[in-house]
Amino acid sequence: MQWSHFVPGYDKWFDGVFCKQWGQKHGTQVIVDHISIGEINARAAAEVAAQKGHDLFMFLSPPAAYEKQVIDHAEIYQEVQKKHGKVIDLGHKSTFNPKTKKYFAFSDSYVPDPGNYRKDLWEQVGFPNGPSTWDDLRKGAKAIKDKLGNPCGLGLSQELDTNMAVRALLWSFGGAVQDAEGKVVINSPQTVEALKFMRALFKEAETPEVFTWDPSSNNRGILSGKLSFVQNAISVTRTAEKENPEMSQKIQLTPALQGPVRRIAAEHVMDCYVIWRFAENKEGAKQFLADYMDAFGEAFKASEFYNFPCFPQTVPDLAAQIANDPKAKPPDKYKVLGNVLDWATNVGYPGYATAAVDEVFNTFQLPTMFAKVARDELSPEDAARAAEREIKRIFQKWA
């Protein structure tokens, strides 16, 4: 069970080439069921409730809450690491529980979350290369909206892209949900500053639509020519290349924005496969994941650079590939992702993606906190205190 990929060519390759060949080689019929991004959590909960379901289930964020329902995936990591070297820290911290020493999932890949900006608009307000810092974003986005009418597109609703964007903002200002030891630290002066910034950005450069967005609203907004900046995966630019080549030339990429404290962003999605304890073909599922990593070079190409490897040695020429892409205008448009591991981190930063972090993520605690301040429903200080109460309650539940 996995999502319907944003790049249709990937599903075509995965289902029609890799799974078919793997099945023939192993005398196994491989059936892939695809669901939309919004259905994943409900379907997982249903399979666990029934204690019956798919041998392999793929999440798009670390499913630490299901640790007791899955096998320890350590031996898959060990087998893959023998051939392809060590997993990146981002993959490790997204699938490992340091308390139980168990890998509750196996991560094959992650998706970078760069900024996508309209070069033609930003040029007109003195930023020919788009924003590099959060301060640039605020100044430039306000100038564009005032002069040209195009709003900025950072979401403030209960959906995936907002979840990622507000984490990048929070961390860039030095705030975090937890510290490296897993203690709740959300109520801090740094969080308050990040909240003040978002409120100002919303008032100066956004529209109230951002409070009701779904995961593809920002994609649609920038592709239709309405928005000046969104933080999103390269699904935005890939869609433009296929459907609107003229717009494709206008949308360029920028790495994570620099804040007062650091330059950082969450991955956009984290592919996390789990093998349920109740899976009927556990051995086949383990073998499938290990063999999939042998073919990951093809997966990277099929995903059009969307899925980045958690085992870098599986795509040794990644830098060269992304620096010269025939579909991109200019051909080195995606080169900006070459140093993604310098700025991409896991949703539990600076700690691990624990079950408590998973619940905070899936109940949209941070988007709610930011939205309440942007709407003037709570002061930044009160919103940080309210988030602290709720997040501490969640962390105690999982302690």
C-alpha cells in the first residue's frame, strides 16, 4: 500500500517494471494498491484495528506511533548497509527509537522542501535570485503584493505543506517542539519571535485563503500565476514543465531560507515503509525492500529527482544528474538541491521522530498555533503557552 505518486511516471516504473520483474524473479505476485495522500493515516488505523492488511505499508511521515504493531526493521537496514553504505542521519532519526533501540520503519528516500519563487516577480522588487533569508521573504513578498498584487503562499491550515513550512520557520528562528533529549521546549522567546514574524508576513503579504488550504493549494496557486512564493517539493516545477512550459521558466528554486539562527527546513515527505507484525509474507517484504534499494538509481530517475536516496551510494552521480536536466529551464535549475542534506532535517529536530512527535505532527499543533496568532485570536506569548500545554499532554501520554 502506498500513495499515488506526484510523478505518474514513478508509479508506472514501480508497478510495471520493478514490481513485475521482482515478482517474476521471486515467484511472487506483487500487487500495489495506491491511495491519495490524505487517506494514508485512516487506512493504516483500519488495518491495525483489523490486524489484517498489506505486507508492506508506506507512510509519508515517520509512523513512530505504530511501533508496537510492526517488526523491527533493523535487519533490512543491516543488509542494505552491507551493500550501499550507511543510511543518512535523516533516515536514521526518522525511523529509530533511541529508547527501545528498535527501527519502527525502513526509509528508502525523502523529498527535499525548497522554496519555489516566481523569478519574474522577484526581479521587479530587487531580488533577481529570489529570497535567501526569511527577512528577504517578508520584504520581497510585501513589495510584490503591494506593487503587483501577487500574494505569498505559505499555508496556515491543517495540512502537510503548512506542517513543513511552519517547522522550517520555527527552527530557523531557534525554536523547536522538543530538544535533543526529547523534552518539550516549544514555549520559548525564539518561538514567540517566529510567531510574530508569521503574523507580520500574513498581514503584509498573504490572503485569508491560506487558512483553508489543502496540500495542493499552494501548487495550484503558483502554477496558475497567482502566488509569488511557496515552500514545496519539486512537484511544482515538474508539473509546470509538463503543463505550462512558459510558467516553468518563471518558477525557480531556492534552498531553505536562512533565519536569525540557522538555515534549515524539514524534508517535504519522508518515505517510511513498515512491515506489520500481522503481515502474512514478512520475509518476502524484507527481501523486496532490500532489492528495491539495489534498483534505487532507476527509482530516482523515474521520480524525476523527487525521491532523494536515504543511501547516497545508490545514486553516486546524483550531483551530476541534477546539475544538467534536459527538462529544466535552465538545465541546472535543480542544482540548488545538491547540498540538501546541509539544510534538510527530520520532523523531530533536534531530536528523533518519536511517537509523541508523530502525534503533534498529525494533530497539526504547530499550524494551529501559528494560525491563531496570524488571525489575532491569541498573542504570540499566549499561543506558545497554549501549544506547550497541549504538546506536554501528548508527550506525557507517550512517556
